[in-house]
Amino acid sequence: MNRQKFIMALTLGLVPIVVSAKRALKILDPGPVGGGCDGRELMYEGMPGKLSNTSYLPGWAAGGKKLIVEGTVYRKDGRTVAPNIIVYIYHTDSKGYYSPFANQVQGKRHGYLRGWVKTGCDGKYRFYTTMPAPYPQRSNPAHIHPVIKEPGINEYYIDEYQFDNDPLLTRELRDKAEDRGGTGIIKLRKTTSGILVCKRDIILGYNIPNYR
Ligand SMILES: [Fe+2]
């Protein structure tokens, strides 16, 4: 057997072994739920020790366009309500900035408009906040970032809340939406007192990589 044939035989023999080993490792450890790192662990910075199913973000009392963000969290079957689920949100201010408080130390990158809830036995949650503005000088639609923490698995992000009537929410962007946790594109309604309401139900694990 000459050298070239020897290397080829060696390669043909080894490649399947290496590929199988990689596959086996992936089955044993598919990686974190929700995929790679994206700074979602910042949700823990400044998180209150005790949470309820309702949260008032600092903007609510400070003026601005009031917005209620609410819904029900369901298990992956889409029908069973899910208690003890932490939902964390953060969003821009009325000028489109993630502006931190002057003395804010924790979670500065997310700004000061942050809030946490933990669902009760009916799976419901509600945030009292204000409408976020789109980033200045950019074409991204206005949005609210949510992160989910379920007992026993790592936190993962779901699709941002976006608003159906936002002119920046193009057909292309709508088509590109991943629908993580179900669609995040919401039709706002207005209460009789003029408060905007954004109702979104969340399905745990829906379109979430490595969810098990
Ligand atoms: Fe953002």
C-alpha cells in the first residue's frame, strides 16, 4: 500500500468514528435551551427576591403613554396553564434609548424600564408600563424584550413584543419572525380610559431550540 492509499484508508476509517462521536456528544449535551448566549442572564441583576404575577415598571407612575402588557403562560401543549414561570421584560424609553437611572448599577445595559413577574396557579401575568419608542435613527420597530425562566432549565428569550400597527414592522420582518413562544406581533387595544393594552399568551418551549 503506498502512502496516498494508506492516508485515504485511514481517513475513511476515522471520519465516520469522529462524526459518530460528535453526534453522540450532541445527543448527550445539545447545549443550552434556547441556543447560544445573548445576554439574557442580565435578567437576574436586580431581580427582586419575591415576585408576584403583577409588576409596575418605573415609567408607569412617571407619565408617558401608559401600556398594560398581559396574558397567560401555557405549557408546550398550548392548553395547560403554567404556574411559577418568571417573565422578565425590558424596553426602551419614550425616546428609544435603554437609558439607565443615574444611580443604576445592575442591569444597566437593559436600561431602567425593567420588570419581573411570576405566574400564579392560573398562569396569568401583567405588567404596567409605558410604550417603548423605536431606536432613534434606525429602522427597527418598537419592541419589548422578554426572557422566560422556568423551574429546572436555563432562561431563554422569546420573540419580542411588537405592535401590529407599527409602520416600521414591514412584511419582510413579519415573515422573518421566529415565533419563539408564539407570535410576538400584537394588535393593541385601548381601554375606555385610553390606556393601551397588549395581550400576549406565551407557549413555553414553542419554537425554542433544545427545549426538552
Ligand atoms: Fe432592543
